[in-house]
Amino acid sequence: MRFPVPCDTLFFDVDGVLIKTSESFRATDIAVAEYIVGTLHGLDWGRAEGRPLLTLDDVKFFKQAGGFNDDWHMCYLLAGLYTAKLREWQGTPLAERSTREWMELARAAMLEGHGGLKWVRSVIPASALPDYELVGELCHEYYWGAAEYRRRFGREPRYLPDWPGFVHRETLLLPPDLPMRLHDAGLRKLGLITGRIGPEVDSALERLAAHSGGAWWDVVISGDDCLKPDPQALRLAIAAVGASGGLYVGDTADDLDLVLNYRRTQTPDEPDFLAVMRVFPDEIALYRERGADLIIREVAELLTVLPAH
């Protein structure tokens, strides 16, 4: 693998790369879908017998499709899809279509330029789609929990007044000294490109800074600035630090597509960037086939593959 020359910059995605969120944001995706489908619509999928409506693997499939980096978008998709499977499509072949099949359709739409919410609204009956603002409120309440929701937003939770919050399940995935060691290895310009918005960004930065003894990033591009996989997100980060070349580390299709989209539109005067993916073992072949430059299991592995300075 050829590293950009010079190679002085490293940008990280946050969720799934620096912070483990399978039990927070992805658990929120499932909980919101179950609340809308079961509690609001009164639909039954065998909940009383302990059957889940969907699993973390189902969420992972749609993260592989791209277009659902924003968890409001993911919850909107899942709530609408599973409502339709149990109600509008009941007894039809559409109700039996697997999550993998839906993912493949979502991926094809993404590659054709009409993925994400556009695709959701084109394939799922309008009667099955939830109110988008309701989805957002439920996302906030499940993720933050009642006490943190009050502190962050200054108002009472409407739906889950006693919920403890999934945010407290998050753990950090980087050694505390990793930023310092990356700096010593020649990557002196560090930054974050995240789909988080608003207080979610603040919460992540607070914990990352406490973990490493201070803020170590030179730029933060959030979902409020630009949503991945729009290559403008990478361009904003590059411009902010004056990058000469480097790497971007992500964990979903939108992260890889961010770099690939940048390359497709790259001008001769723009720096080169490699796409590094931190993924699950069963995703390695998928992301290798899609064009990832490097695949790692943990972010600390970066120190073993960087060129000598």
C-alpha cells in the first residue's frame, strides 16, 4: 500500500471507531423501531414470547448499505419497514423479504444517487412511515435517558420519563496515549468527522478529552456541518488543518463512500487520502471488495502500519 507523500494528517470517525456504540446508538435504533411498531401501532411480532423485532445484525446491514449514517434516518427506515412488514404488506412476498435483500436494494439505490431517505420514501408505503420529528424525539430520549435529556435539552422527556439512557453503555476504543503516539509518528494534524450533531458531539468530545488528558483534535466536522458521504465533509476538514495528505478511519459504508466520493471529484491540487476501515470480521471481504485501502480491527493497529518518519 502506498501512503500519501507527505502523510501528515489523520481524521477519525467517532462512533464505532473511537467510541463503541453498538449498545447505545444501534440499541437506540432497535428500541425506537420497537416502540413505534409495538407501543404506538400495537403490532405484534411475538414480543410476549421474547422474540426481537430486529437485531444488531439488521442494523449493521443497513449501515453497510449507506445513506443511514444519521440515526434518525435509520430509525425512520426501521420503524417504517417493520410496520409495513407487519401491516401494509402482511401476507405478501414483501413481508417475507430478508433484511439482506432490503440492504442490497438500499445499496443499489445509494449507488444510483437516490439512496437514504429518498429510497425509504419511494419503497415504503406512506401509511407505514412514522412522523420524522417523533422519531427524533424518541431517539433523543432513548439515547440520553431522562436525567441527561433534561440536562442537555432543558425540558422534560415526553415518552420515557424514567428511562436510564443508552449513552451510559458507551465505552472508548482508543488507548489514552494514541493521539500522542500518532503525533510522534508524524501525523501531527488530527481531526474528527462525525455524524453526531449538537449535544451528541459535546458529549463525545468531553469523554475523549477526559480519556486522553485533553483535547487532541485540530478540527471537528459534525453532522451539523455536512453529512457523510458528501465529500465536502472531508474537504472542510482538510481545509481547516491544511492537510498535505493522510488517512480517514471509519466503520460504515458512508465512511468509505466519503473517501471514494472525494477521490472521484478530487482536483490535481487536492491532497490524497486513504480509506481505513475498522470493521467486524464478517465485513472484511465486503469492504475490501468495495475499495478500502486498509482494514484494521482496532485503531491502535494504525501505529504498526504507518510509514517510518
